[in-house]
Amino acid sequence: MIDFHCHLDLYPDPHAVARACDERGLYILSVTTTPSAWSGTEALTHGKTRIRTALGLHPQLAHQRKGELPLFEKLVSETRYVGEIGLDGAPEFKQHWADQLFVLRRVLKICEELGGRILSLHSRRAAGAVLDELTATPNVGMPILHWFSGSSRDLARAIDMGCWFSVGPAMLRGEKGRQLVRQMPKDRVLTESDGPFAQVSGRSMWPWEARDAVAELSAIWNVGHDAIERQILSNLATLGECGSRIGGPTSIRLRAEPSV
Ligand code: MN
């Protein structure tokens, strides 16, 4: 199955986790939080065909790592995937809002210039602001809102803009997350773990536990478990084909096979 947002490099033994994912046949999007983490994280994929690495600069680190933007720019041609990026409006990060905006705007501008990028976006307490930035850069690529927790109205706007979503067991535990997922188009949802940040029973979630979201989705959407698995895999294949811009036609032709 698919874990479209996890932090492989942040597990205590990343090589062992990458190996275990490979043995289980998992498709993985391994996101990074800083450009300087890129090369070590990318090295985890060597010899593994289903793991892709995303180049990121996490909003919670924007104020400390904005100096790595030139490195981001240098590395971005090596991957179709960008993340984790976004904005975080929680009180402890709101004080660095100007830096967060500066970093996100630069990253989106770079993606827009290059075209064809698939983006994994963080939008905690900042859904409206993230959607504003995406609206300002309509050719940015394919935005995937990870662990979306905005309002139902924000969600309707994101759907209208053509955004996709990655959802995990942690998000689906709460009634709010379940309500949001009920509203999401089934053909624009992927599963994720957000491990090792996301926890279950007081421990970090493993990437393969993203699969537990399938049972939740099956209950929420009232669709059989196997049909959901097929839908999610087919969504991944679609993503390989489109690389579209928001609300517009395909701007670049990408590989047709499931590529994560
Ligand atoms: Mn994350």
C-alpha cells in the first residue's frame, strides 16, 4: 500500500525502516524537513524502486533554515516531489510567520518556474493562508494537503481548487478528521502515516501502518475494504500521469506508471 507522507530519515534506524518498507512492497513518499537532509534521505532509496524522496523546508523550521533556500534551489531539479512545506499558525510558530511566508513563497515560485512538481503541504491552523498562497501561484504543480485540519469551508475551497489530500490513522481517530474526509472526493485521497511524528498508543507510527487508514476510510465512506485499496492505488497511478496545475489542464507530461 501507500504512505504518501512520512519522515523516513527521522526514525532511529532509517535504513532498517526503509528496508522493511521495501520488503512489504510499500509505495513511500519520504519527505524531508530541510534541504540539508536531502542527500542522506535520498540515499535511503538506493536499490529500492517504490520509495521517492521529497525536498522540503518545514514551516516550523523556516526561521532557522531560511538560509538553506539556495540549497533548495540547487537540489530541486533532482526530484519531482517537494515537501514538507507549508505554513503553521499554531501560537509557538506564529511569531515566525514572516519567515514562514518568505520561505513558502520562494519555494512555490521555484516550483512554478520548473513545473510538474507534486507538493506535500502542511497547513496546521493555516489552511486559508496556504490556499491563498496556492491561488497566487496557479502553475505550482499538484498540491497535496497532508493531514488537513482546516474548516469544512476551507476544505470546500481546496477541493474546488483541485487539491488532493493525504490522510492517516491519526487524523481519522477524531470526529473532525472523519467529517472532513467524508467531504473529500474519493479519487483525490492517498494514505499516509506522518511517522515518526504521528503516534499510536504512545509510540511512533510505522510507515506500513498508513494501511490502517484503509479500514477507517472503508467505514467512513461505506465502501468495501478492497474497493478502497484499489481506489487508493488507482489514485497514485493517476498522480503519476497528471502533474497538473490547479484548476487547469495538464501542463507537463509525466510518467504514466505509479511512480511513488
Ligand atoms: Mn510531516
